[in-house]
Amino acid sequence: MTGPTSVAEYRVYGHRVINRQGGSGAGLYEGDLTLQSCLGRGTGFSYLRRIA
């Protein structure tokens, strides 16, 4: 990931898919960075840890 003042590297360590969109995100975010995307009628999450 490149920002205006620095560069950081992350490694994916896990994924999760839930069968809904919307609602509470409690318990679904973890690691240093969580990416979220819509997957049909569900929601996918990818979990990353910073390595550099």
C-alpha cells in the first residue's frame, strides 16, 4: 500500500465469507488491515498483517 508519505507491505493470512450484507460488523474485523467486498448476496473479508 502506498500513501502520500510512506509505503507499507501486508500479507494476507485469512479469509471469511458471511451470508449477508449489512448489519453489525462486530467480530468481523481483525488483523492490521481488513478488506471487505460484496460476494453475490454475501460479504467477503480478507485479513492482512503488516510485514514492512
